Amino acid sequence: MKHKLYTANRWKELEEKLIEEVIQKKQEGALEPVVILVGSRLLAQYLERKVYLSLDSKGLAINLHFLIFPDLVERLFYTEPLP
């Protein structure tokens, strides 16, 4: 699993980069899960809508997982391992 960290001065640049990365990952395997770790539930909900709307027309809005840190802990400790 490859981890990446991006920084920018504007939210729009980060959103565009996230969408580009998800598209690139989904082109390798459309059904492969993509896990996106964000800092808050509100941000997760916002990005989920933004990414789904951008990818839905391409048929790539499948198996995306937006997690906040407590979700990550729960998945690692109590349930199945992350993809």
C-alpha cells in the first residue's frame, strides 16, 4: 500500500489532486478499494460528495472509503484489515 501526503495553499488544488489520484488508482482497477483518510467527519462528507460527483460519470465512483482517525482505529483493531 502506497501512502501519499499533499499540501497546498488552496482547498481547490487539494480537491483536484485528490480526484486525479483517485482516477489514476481506479484506472488500475475500477473495483479496487481506495481508502482516503481525512481529519473530520464533516470534511469526509464534503469530499465524498465532491469525489463521487466527479467520478460517477466515468463509472469510477465505486468502493471509495472516506475514514476519519477513529474509523481507522476501529478498522485496524476490530474488523478486517485495510486494502
